[in-house]
Amino acid sequence: MKKTCIQCQTEMIDDCKVTVEGDTPGMIISQKRKGSFNHVSAKTKASVCPNCGFVALYIDEFKEFKQL
């Protein structure tokens, strides 16, 4: 699904890698749950606007996360 910049309405470039300097590569989003499968996590990606530089973070595995 193509993302549109909320600042200038330009089509964004998806699937960009996110790295935090001085730490392990990338950022991980996680959620602790109850039960035997009590943890879900996903690697963070970014979309970048080539027009204004706005950055939006997202994960592909969003359907695995559930509201507690």
C-alpha cells in the first residue's frame, strides 16, 4: 500500500531501514501477552518523503498485535 506524506501529499518511499546509532541495528516494537505465546515483536521500517523529508515509522506485522 502506497503511503502519502501528511505534510505535502507526495508519495513516500517505503521499506527504508531504521538504525539507531550506538545501539544494535534497527528498532524493534514488541508487546507482551498472556498465555504460552506471550510475546510478539516486529522490526520497524520507515517511509521517507522525497519532497519534504518527512519520515513515518511503520511495521508490516501490525495484525499480530492485539489490544490488551
